[in-house]
Amino acid sequence: MFENLTKTRLYSILTGMFCALIIMSNILGTKTLKFEWIMLPCSILTFPALFIINDILSEIYGFKLTKNVIYLGFILNILAVALYSIAIILPSNSPNAEAFSTILATTPRLFIAGLCSYIISNILNSKILVSLKEKYYDQLFVRCMLSTVVGEAVDSIIFISVAFLGVFPLDLIVTMIYCQVLFKSLYELISYPVTRKVIHAIRKVDDGELKGQI
């Protein structure tokens, strides 16, 4: 599978990983993690990885091709929710039908919050990283961290505000936003050595069919 890799094949692999993570994040987001004063959705386990893949795609393939991946994830997200909703409506004699509905059902408010935060934050993350590339090409760490922190902050502010404003107290909402941004930023910081190695490795790979497009 990984023999004779080109940037074309790696683009397909990264696209698949990105789309799989967004679907997993939506399911994991139905459960919250609470530890002492920290309250986070369990999607915190996967969502930061989206920004790491976003960084890799943006750095190697540019904004245009990365934007296509983000849009694909957006469409698949809508499709998944639509299929979940149809499956919930369909009659069933399964003993797990109620649990299925509980986990995969979504309210319009959460759905809109998730879509808006996802598309805006990921586009912003990619745009910032690519925009800084010409001036700060040798400062990959700064570009990855800055773009990710901004993108993740915007994602957390939009999602939590739209989803929970008026539901939870304002101080809890601020705490949730703060915890998410902090955790995601630490996630990016810890993962950066791997991100850097992947980027440097892909740079050395043959362009394949993407020659002239990146």
C-alpha cells in the first residue's frame, strides 16, 4: 500500500484520514468529559488531529487543494447526519434502537454549530498557514502553532457559543472555551515533532500527477 508513494497518493490518504476524523469527532462529541472543573466534549480526542492534518495539507499542497478537502469533509458531515436521521426514523425491532437514536440524533442547533465552527476554523487555519509561508518559510513551528491556535480558538468560540449560550451559565461557557483552546494548543505542541517529520518526508516525495499544481 505504501510502496512507490507519490504526493498524489499521499494526498488521497490524508484526505481519507481527514474525513474519517470529522465523522468520528461528531460521534465522540455526543459524550462529555468532566474532570474536576474541566468539562470537554470527547471529540477533543480526535478534533485537534484535524488541524494537524490541515497543517500538513496546507504546507505541502497549498490552500486550494486543502480547501477542497475541507469542503469534502463538510459535505460528508451533512450526508452522515442525514443518513443517521433517516435510520432513526425507520422502524426497527432492534433492542439497541433507542441507544442508537440517543447517540446519533442531533438537534438543529448543535448541527449548525458544528458545521459553522468546522468550516470557518479549518479554512482560517489553512489560509493563515499558507499566507505566512512566503515570509516565514523557515519558521514552520511558528506558522503551525499560530494558525492552529487561531483556528482552534475560533472553532471553540463558535461551537460552544452557538451550541450552549442560554443553556449553560456564561462562566461555564467561558471555562469550556478556555479548556478546549488550552488542550488543543497543547495537543498541537506535543504533536509538532511528528507533524514536522511528516511534512519534511512528504516534501521529498515525487509529485506524481499533482506536478505543477502545488
